[in-house]
Amino acid sequence: VQLQASGGGLVQPGGSLRLSCAASGRIFSINVMAWYRQAPGKQRELVARIISGGITNYADSVKGRFTISRDNAKNTVYLQMNSLKPEDTAVYYCYAHLLTAVWGDHWGQGTQVTVSS
């Protein structure tokens, strides 16, 4: 199983980016897909997650600015990030709890988001 993230980059404060993460391989079901981030010198933190059925949760720091969505047919999760702030600068990692032979946790390789003027 592989999670391939894309869409990071450099953006000015107030700008927008859209991250994508596609899960591939012998996948029977995906329960949770999520985005985490880790800034230099800080612990990895949950940004947003979406559970099968469409229930979403967000970190307080991104509520109202970020939107997580999911395309079940493509095993893909998206993170639309608007009104970006310098404090959003981090490496963003996608995560999935999914079923192959067994249920397990899987991580993507990370994509850098830099918010700077």
C-alpha cells in the first residue's frame, strides 16, 4: 500500500493551496483519512480527518479556513487550505487507517507547505 501526497509549495499569506493524497495497492476498505503536519521543532499534530460516512474533525487553528474532503472511488483525500498564515508552514502528511490483509495505519511521504511573503 502506498499513500502519495502532492500539492505543497510556497504561497503568500492569505493565499490558498490544495493538497491531494491517493492511496494505492490492494485496499479493501478505508475507515479514516487524515492530514497531519509537523513544523520544525514541534510535534506532529492532527490538522483534519474524515471518517467513512463523511464525519469531519478539524484542529481549532484551522477551523473555517481548511476543508477536508474525500473521493472514495479514487481512494483520495484532499485538503483545501485557504487564508493561509505563516504559522501553517510545515510538512504535511497524509494518513489512512485501511484494510489490506488486516486493518492498519499508513502514512504518506509528506509534502512541504511554506507560507511566506
